[in-house]
Amino acid sequence: MQNGLSGYLQSILNTFRGRKSRPLPFERLFELFRLVLAGNNKAIELITDMGDTLGGDYLFDITYIRRVYAGLSEAIRGSLMNFEELTLQRYSGLPASFTRIDRQIWRMICDQGPSDADPVLFYEDISWDMTSSVGGKNAHLAEVKNNLKLPIPEAFVITVRAFEELIELNDLDGKIGLIGNDSLIPDADTGELYERILHAELPPSVSHAIDMAMDRIKTRCSEACFLSVRSSAEEEDGEYSFAGQFETILNVPLEINAVKDAYKKVVASLFSPRSIAYQKLVGMIPGRLKMAVGCMLMIDPVSSGVVYTAQPSDDRNALLIVAAWGLGTSVVDGSVDADHYVVEKTEDLEIMEKKIGTKASMFVTLASGGIAQTETPVEMRARPCLTAAQIRELAILSMQIEQYYRKSQDIEWAIDSSGKLFILQSRPLRMQKSVKARSADMVPHEEQILMKDRGTAVQRGVGSGRVFVLHHMDDLARFPKGAVLVSKYDSSNFIRVMPYASAILTDTGTSASHMASLCREFRIPTAVNTKDATAVLRHGQEVTVAIDDEGRMTVYDSIIRELRGDGYQDPAQMEDIYEYRKKKYILKHIAPLNLIDPLQDNFTIEGCKTLHDILRFMHEKSVMELVEKARYGCMVARHAAVRLDLPIPAGIIVIDIGGGLSSSGNTEGISLDQVASEPLRGIIRGMIYPGIWRSEAVALKAHDFLSSMMRMPDITADNAELVGYNIAVVSRQYVNLSVRFGYHFSTIDCYCSDIDRNNHIYFRFSGGATDITKRSRRIQLIADILKEYGFNINTKGDIVICRLSNLGKGQIMTILDQLGRLLSYTRQLDAVLHNDSAVRHYTDKFLTGDYTV
């Protein structure tokens, strides 16, 4: 018998001599597989530890990060080395992907900026990992353009490298380093730095790169071109919004001097008083931030606005569209009573609410360049800015972006005179934070209420203090700590006093303005568009502002400390914001998992955007390497090979690569009791379940028989070595079982251990003796059954491939038992699957434990 088995194993090797040679024995492959798993496990544990530690509320510990990340990086490098050997370096691009991400993380840990990008890049040349070179705003838009193929205007970026060269050439490093950090109100001497940048000389390399980019973009517009020149600081629109803090120059003529002057104005705005105030507010050290600038072809819009893919009140089932005539400036600065549409995020995209604003004014582009605010024509004021079809199109595109980023988005858009929709910006939406409501018996009497149910809630919460009615922006310098800011208009300039404000109320404005984003970011109780807060509330009057979870705003006369309670936002709490977000910024390159489904098109090396993705890719491809090598007979004859004696004629030969058998038994065969491989035992228990294996023949119809005869050459050519023998390669925790029953060919590959994330099941079936229609029905039956057990399934013709991973040992063993039953149950089903209803009938029978055919 032993000689027969040796000859049989040699026949397998001879059959595959035409395939690519395998320099490693299967035993070594399996050892490499286990080493990859061990390295991945260590890395995942470190990622989990970093998430737990850095997700806490205590201050950022750079020493901890350096130490733990060094261990994480080393663990992944070790796994990569073993993975490369295991896969014969077929995924040669993976180490480069890891190195790119690893360098990004070390740059953030060491607070080093990029220096390797070109001075100017077009959006199509920007990849997802270039955020630190092109800034958050540009990186997000380029990703939407390149990956989602959504309508983004043509654009190029003047990168952080150009900024660094500008600062160095004009000897501004020293001046930047002197910016103070001892007060939340910026020092006046930043004005000198601002002016020096405006009059700075551009480095020749940067100037030439801008000239070349302008020549290139001129070829992409058919008439007079204008640009929108916008900021894109390193962390803008990422963990930090910087909403309205930097300069935006709209409708810049496509002329050399005009574009370069606009570029320097945007760069200089990095050191404006309100920008410095914001940086200090979030705990940044002014002068550390670097600026990239986006130059986008200007859209002359009929209407523009903002989409929130979830309502700021934290309702994620509907999106909010805010629209106005002309440019979107009036929406983001809150200067106009705009249209509001609330759209249900369902297939029907029903418009749940519609409010048409007065839209008394609008911003328009000028033929000579620049923009102007003008009165809206009377006949347009009460007219909706969007048609139902445009609302639907905007909702669909916005939901695509939200689905891609897997988080709610704040999107700017515009529609031109031809009716074409463009996406101009997309960034994470700052949602309102929940505030615990006070009990009803703490609510004051009616006579204490000054304002009730007015305006639009921006941020829930409770704040109290003396009213400070703002008439002029210069008065912000006199704003007292703890006051309630009341203003006719909203403005992102309020950032200068947000550390001191207990609440903010405005007569006009929208929940989609820059100021609104900042208030949500810093959790300041805020309501806009109250109509008459400046008239109702007196300067110096003590009040309490309460905005509840439903967005209802009430202003009470006097300070009511009991009502304030848990809703009060202590400005001192903001001092930790930067540290907390810095942790998240590093973790977003480590922990998120984008490669979810190996059957999806993005499951590639190029799809690896985080270290977690690298680990996921290695795990999946390591499993497939093991499956394929076992499937194509890549084992050596020196391994002990014995027959497994069972009460059914399964014809299984067991090859033990270490710990799979408790004893060798005799040379003729072993019993199931002598099998130590837990996954193989699980499969066999299912195969021999009472009543599951049918020995009697099932009659084939004539055309089924002819189909089987026609398929004989194809079957014997590729699988003749399996006739009479089925192979199980085993260890204690692993099995690769390749079986042929008649014309059916199946493979089960499983690793089953006490560590859930290591575990997997791979199942592949092909073949059948009947025509393609019945074989396809059998495939559908298998798929329908295995879906019930959570498999990820891919079917094509008469082949089905099923994958499952990250389950506990007990669940794996239960599913293996069901797979064993399925192998026995489906051996002769082809002939009885006469129609689609039969598929459902036999599927239901199997799932209910009735195995009669």
C-alpha cells in the first residue's frame, strides 16, 4: 500500500511538472504561513494598544509613540520578509507601499514636513498618500476626482515644497519662529510678516513651475479662463477644519502676475491674526504649519451652496442642501437667507423639507476678474435655486462621496449655466456633540424666557454670561471672558474670541457657514438666523442660552447655574484639542481598514492605504498561497501518507506536515480517532453524519449523460490524478482537503486556532455531470446554503469560491461540520435540480436538517 501511495504521490508531481517550479517544500511554506500570522498578530496587538492609549483623554506622549511604533514597524517588516519568501515575491510592490506609509508616519512623529514633491502638481498626478505635500483640501478633491471620477474642475497645486522654498529664499524662518504662543489673542507684529510675504520674491523653480502649469491649463478651457486660488494647509479639512481661517481669492485672471500675487496672499493668510488665533486655540505652535495652494478653473455658477450628508443635529438618515444664487460665498459666510432642502437618504431620495429663502443678495463674478455682491433680481428671490432633478443629482453624488470616505461629509458645489454640476470641496462634517438634558423640574418659569424656538441650531448645549452685542469687528478686542456673543451677522473672525465665549447667537446666517463649522468643532452652544437677537437682548444683560437635543433654542433672563449643569463648555477644556487630534491624525495612517472584501476590485496593493490594510493583504494572500500550493500538489513524497478508514467510501489519503496525526497507525490506514487535526475531524464528522451519504445511484436523463460524456476529456486532462484518491494535508490546526466525487471537485482550506483573527475557511467547488444549467443550479444551491453561515461568495458558471475569516474556534468547527455534510449531501443533486424552485426546496431541506434526496 505504501508503494502504491508513493507512486500515486509521484504521479501528482509528474502531472504538475509543466507548472512553475516550486523551490520550497510544503512543510516550509506552512511554517512561513505561521510566521506571517505570528508577525501580523503582534502588529495587530500593538495597533490595538495604540488605539486604546492614544484614544484616551490624557496628553500626547511622544516617547510612547516612538517606542511602540518602532515595535510595530519592525513587526510588519518581519512579516513582509516571510510573506515575500512564502509568495516567491509575486507581490513585489507591497514593501514599497509599506515603506511609503511608514515614512509618512515617522514624519508626523518627528514633526518633519515633506520635501520630495514637485513644486507644482496637477490633480491627476496626486495620489492618496500625498496629503502632507498638497494639503488636506487638495488631497480630498484629487481623490474624489481620480478614484470616483466625479466632476471636479481642472486644477493644479502649488505644493508645500514651493512654500518651503519661498520661506527659505526670503529669509523668513527666523521671523516665523518668533511668533509668540503666550496668548490666545495674536500679537500685532504678525502684520509685518504678512506684508513681507506679500512682497516676497518667488524662487525661480517655483515661478517656472507655475508658468508651465498655467500654459497647460490654458489648453483645457475654450475661452477666457479664471482661477479660484484657495488654501490647502497640511492638516486643513482633515482633523482640523480651519473653516474660513485662510484667504480665498476667487475669479483670478489667468495671467502670470495675477496668479502669483494671489498665491502669495493665500500663503500670507497663514499668519493673519485670525489664523494665528485658531492655531493657538487648537494647541498648535504657530509657525509649524505649512501651506499648499490649490489653483482651480473658476466656475461661473448659476447657483452654488453646501451639502451636509448628515444633518448637523446628528441625524444621519437625511442630508441637508443649502443653496443660493451665484457664488457660494453668501452661503459659507452666512450673509444670505438661503434655500434649505432636507432629503431622505433612501432610494427614492424624497425631499422631506423645503424652505425657500429670501436671497436678497448674491455674489457674482466680474468680467475683469474678482467678485462683487449685488442685489438679487426681484423675480429670482422667491424662486428655488434647484430643480427636483438637480436636488436628486446632488444628493446622489454627495452620498457617493460619503460612502467612499465612510463618514459624513461637508461638500461645496456649483452648477454652471449649462446645468453641469461640479464638486468644489469635500471635508469631514463636524457633527454636534450630545449634551445631557437637565430634568424638567429645573426648567425656569415662563416669565424668565426672553426668546424661544427661534433660529437654526448649530451646536447643542447650555451657556450663560453677560450679553456682548457686537456692532463692529474691532470690538472683538474688548470681548470679556465668559460672555454671550450676539451679532447681526456670523463670521469666521469670531474664532478670536471663541475660547472665551459661552454661547453665540446671530440674527442671520446658516448652519452651513464657516462660523457654524467652527462652533461645532469647538462645541460652543450656537444658534443662527434668530432674526432679532440683537434687538431683544441688551448689551450687558445676564442670560442663559439653552439649545436642547431637538435643536430648540431658549434664552432665559439671568444666569441659571442649575440649568447650565453638564452642558457648560469650559473654555479651558479646549487646550487639549490639538493633542487629542494629533493622536487621531497619526492613527488614521495605522488603524483604519479599507481592504474589507477580497472579492472587490480595490483589494490590491494600490488599495493599501494604512498599515492595517498591509496586514490584511498579507493575511489574505498568504491563505491563498497555501490553498493554491496544496491544490496543485506542491508537497513532497517523503511525508508520511496514510489512508483514512471511514464508514463511507471517501477514499481520503492523509499527509501529515506536523501534529496532524496522534499516531501513525499501520501502513494500511488509520481511523478517525487517530486524527489530531481538529479542522479535518470537523469536516469528517459532517461527511459521516447519519443519513447524509447516499450510496444508491441517481438516474441521469439522456442529455445529462451526454453532457457528462462530452466533459470527460476536460476532466481527465486536468484532474486524472485524483481518481480513486482524495488528499488531506494536515497539521493540528490546519487542513487542506482536495476531493473528487464523480465529476465534482472541491477544496476546503482551513486554519483553526484559539486566535480568532488567524482563522479562515476557504471553499472551492467546480464541476458536475449534467448540463451547464443544472450545474449552475447546484452552484446556486451551495451559495445559498453557505450565505447562511456568513461566507463571502463569488460564483461564475459552475465554479463557486467561498471565504470566511476572523471567527472563533467554536464557530469554525460548527461550520466545518456543515461543510462536511454539504460535500456528502450534494454529490448527486445535479440530476434532481430540474428548475429554480428545486434549488430553493433542497436548500431549505438542508438548512432544516432534512438530507433526503
